[in-house]
Amino acid sequence: MPPPFDTPHASTDANQLMADAPCTLTRAGIRCDLQGICAQSRQPGRGRIRLARGQLLYAQGDRVDHVFCVQHGCLKSVAVDADGVERVHAFHLPGELVGLDGLGASAYPAEVSAVSNAEVAALPLEALYTAAAQSSEDSRFLLGRLGRALARAHARAGDHPVDARIAAFLIDLRMRIDPQGTSIDLPMPRRDIAAHLRIAPETVSRSLQRLSGTGLIRVSGRRLRFEDVQALTALGGALCTTASAAA
């Protein structure tokens, strides 16, 4: 097994997988998207992959053979559009699944890379299918996750004011990182937020300044404090309703 963080492109080949270990999320008390599926599917071939910041988990067009559960860190799904512009489709945080957009296809439609040093647990696709087939509860859960991902995508496609989109994005992050918390550390840089929301990085900065100026948030570097969650949620409007349903 190669040392962690030493390859530009991670692999799910057996010699690249770290040995099975107690789930990081379980030890930390973090709810995982895999729920009971991971426990039902333990077998040789499921293991851990450690990624350095910027390292690929898989490339756009790679063969679909695994889904992954984020153990720690943050990853992003990125695809290049017809104009050659890089688009960040989604961010993936601890407890969330990566690779579901490849289900039903032969190749992953987007590349996934680490925004920060990260670790994922790899689950062979066939094991996922088997576990879901054995449990109607797990099948409904996975379908629900896919439906909520579609709801998020549809909401982003709408024509909404910039401040509303930023507000909804921040509320969504809070719900995924610490629903009861008063502050979070933004796991991604502003340029990635901009690529995700399809706006310019300076537009993100100006919006954060406006939200801070009105007393809704306080920003210091990547540290963000929520001063008025109710007002921020109201600003996000229907986008925050979608985020709540997708959490």
C-alpha cells in the first residue's frame, strides 16, 4: 500500500485501499448517508482512501464501480461544460455519499477531488445494490437521497437574487455541518462557491459583505458566525425551503 497523499489520482484497486477500520463517523457521532448499508455490505474490497487537497478521487469518464462515504474533509464534484467552463456541481461533507450521480451509467459524469485533506470509505457498487435489494428501508433511503439531490439542483437552476442564493447556500451548509451551531468554518474557498453558484468570486465577496453589514452574519476569513438565522433563512426564501427538505 502506498503512503497516503502520494498519488495525483486515487484508485479503488485493492492495493490502493487502506484496510477496513472502525467507521470514523460512528466514533464521532456523525449521521452517515449509508445508514445500515455499510454494515450489511462489509466484504473484502471495501476500505478507506486518503486524499490530499486537490487530489482526484476519480476522473470524469472513469468507470463506475464504487460509491464513497466521506469520513472527514470536503470534496467537490466538477464537470467542464460545452464552453470549457469548470462547474462545481456539488460539495460533499462528512457523512455524505459521493458517486450516486454515476448510478445507471457506465462512467462517472463528473470528476471528484478533495477540497481539503480528506478520507472516504469505498463501497463496491454491487455491494450497494445487494444491500439495497435486501432492505426496502435502505432502498427508500437511497431513492430519497437522489430525489433531494435533484431538488437542490433544480433550485440552483432558478433565477434568484445573488444575496438570496448566498443566504440559502450558507443555511444549507449550516444544516449539513452543525444544525444547532452558531458558527461554522467554510470548508471551501470563495472561488469554489462562485463556481458552484455560477457567479463571479468578487460577487460572492460583495454579497458576504452586504449580509455582514446588515447584521445577518459575521465573517472573519473562513470563519462564519450566524447572527440572525431566521432573517437569513427568510432572505433565502424558497431556496431555503428546498434546502430544508434536502437535508
